[in-house]
Amino acid sequence: MNITEFFNIDNRLLEMDKKALADCKPIFEKIDNTTEYNQLKVLKAFIKNGVSESAMAGSTGYGYDDKGREILERVMADCMGAEDSLIRHNFVSGTHTLTVALFGVLRPGDKVLVLTGRPYDTITGVFGIDEVTDGSLRDFGVEYNQVELKPDGTPDIEEIKNSLSKNDYKMAYIQRSRGYSTRPTLTIYDIENLCKAVREVSKQTVIMVDNCYGEFVEKKEPCQVGADLVAGSLIKNPGGGIAPTGGYIAGRRDLVEKCSYRLTCAGVGREVGATLGHSRELYLGLFQAPHVVGEALKTAVYGSALFQNMGYEVSPKPHEKRGDIIQCVTLGSAEKLISFCKGMQSGAPVDSFVTPEPWDMPGYTDPVIMAAGAFTLGASIELSADAPIRPPYAAWMQGGLNFHSAKAGILLAAQKMKEKE
Ligand SMILES: *Cc1c(COP(=O)(O)O)cnc(C)c1O
């Protein structure tokens, strides 16, 4: 196979591609092993719950008695190792889904403790961390506290136990993915240790995990190692690149029920919500998700190996254990960062002819450049990269619906950088 039949890649880069692939081989075997395990888990959940063609028919109006919706929620619960779940296209984003879960469980006067330092950007306004934003949890009288990460970016277990013993916390909140920060992502093992630490001090505190970017990366999910509730976005891992929008919440039955009263209305809960024509996409996406996550993981590992061989700082390193699909590459200059994003964009299946430029995104202090040529707007399970234009000029890349096309996207990013040298 020679990529140069289709794309211009210079010979030095082709050599590096070969070497990167060789480095990746043993890692890819491990990824395949996890993918197969998770694929069988999902298949078994479909079979156990008797998914049929009629389950995908969809409903209109109130959506009463939508058997397909109910079955999908049992399938998702099994996939997450949870008692129950809500999985709906009506969740508009990951942030909205997390918000429904938080407001579903917390009441005025409750205290919440975030165990993993400052949370993901869009969540800060939901808690009302910096100011009491209108409609935030703090606006509703929920007290916010966070335990800072240690200097190496890992959770401070001693300080977490100390904080929990001093106050009666209703919820302990864990963010699994690094998001767009430099701290390491939590593995399932790390989450298990955090849950144990919480339980040593408090039996009742609800442990909630922001599971975004983490689904199907490992063989277990947070609810199988002590978490009470998880939530995530369907335009990331569990939508398999097929769900066009939506989110899910999974966990303890009593907590999922509380969330259902926030999703719709008190007293009505999960019994409503028309699925319209989306059931099939949610089923098919969930079925494909383990495989697509495997492809995204291979893409991340390959990108890590290639750019490391080219002399750049990468995180995680190719062989490092992963808890999510995100790969950070430090490119060292604004010019390289911009070339990287332009090259990646040029290899996208959609909008390849678009030239990304840095822009002042609302809520960010520095201009941000993004490469995204996706079938679903903003879907980060599809190959994409985001980068704030500031030192150390790092790009966060993630996704890849299939390794072959995503690898071409990465090679084109590297090629564009070489052309600028
Ligand atoms: C993506 C993400 C979210 C939710 O973001 P949306 O853009 O609202 O879907 C929340 N937390 C983390 C860690 C994420 O990566």
C-alpha cells in the first residue's frame, strides 16, 4: 500500500510512518483485545434485552409507551455496568447531560466536592465556580468546593479524605478525562482508588463521574468500580460516530430516577420523550461504539508515536496506559500549530477545502484554532484537533472513525508542518 498514490507525502515522513507503525504494533494488539471484549459486552446487552427491528421505529408527541426507548435504556445500563440509564437525543450536549444529573441529585443546601481540580471549562458555569452565574448550582444554593490536584496532576487522596471528613458532602464529583488540560487522564484503576477513598470516609456521599471521552476505552466502566452515577455525550465515544446528538446518564436506579424528574418533569420522569426517527441511530451508534473507540485509540497512539519520533513532546506517550481518546502534541510554535491544523483539515472527509484560522472564541483568553471536518457538527469522536494559540503551542487531537483515514489526516498534518520548515 502506498499512500502517495492518493496524497503527497515526502519520503522522510513515509519512513517515519513505517517506524511509527512498527512501534504501535504491540500496543494495537492490546487495543484490539479491549475492543473485542467491549464489543462482546455490547452484543450481549443487545441479545439479553431482546432488541428487535420494531424497537427502532420511534415515537412522536409525548412518546408514551415507546418500547424501543425503554429497551435502549436497559441496553445502555448493561453496557455501563449500571442498574439503570437514560439515553436520549433530547440531551443537547455533554454539558447539558451532566447538568441534568447534577440538578437531579443535588438540592439547595447540599455541598458538592470536586475531587479532580478545576473541572472542564463548560462545567464551571454550571457549578458557578468563578461567579454565581444565573441558573447555576450555586444560584440554587448548592455549595461548591474542589480539591486541587497534586503538582504532578494526580488526585490528592489525603486531602480528599481530609475534606470529606470535615464536611457532610452530598456528592463527590470526578472528571475522568483530562479534557484540554495537561494533567493525566484517570484510568479505571485511579477511579476505583478514588471511590475507595470516598467510601473510607463517607458511606452516603454520591460519587458521580464525568465519563466524557472515557467510554469503552477500558474493559470496565466507573459504575463497576464504585461510582454511583456517570454521564456523557453521544457525539463522543458511546454514539459511535452515528448518533447525531444526545447524551446518557447511568448508575444507581434511585439516582437515575431522580435525574429523570429533572430531564422532564417531577412526577412524569422517564415515561415521556418522543424518539422521532433517532432510535435506530442511537442503537447502531452504541453497537458500533467499542469498535470506533478502538479506531480512535489507534489513531491517538499512532499520532503519539509519529510526533514523538519527529522530536516533539507528546502526552500520553505511545505505550502509556490510556483512560480516554485524547492525545496532546506539543509543537512549540504558533506557525507549526496552525500548519498542523490546516494539514489535518485538508485530510477530512467533509470540509477538506476549508482553511482553519485562529479565532477569539467566547470564554477563552487566547485565540483558538480547530481542525474539524466531521459528518456531525462538533463531533469529537471524529478526527479533530483544538489548540489555543499560546505557549507551549500544544494541540489536543482526538477521534477517528476509522484508523486508515485518520492516519492519513495525521500524516497530512505532519506533511504541512514539514512544508513550512
Ligand atoms: C466534552 C466534555 C464535556 C462536555 O462537553 P460538551 O461540549 O458540552 O459535550 C464535559 N467534560 C469533559 C471532560 C469533556 O471532555
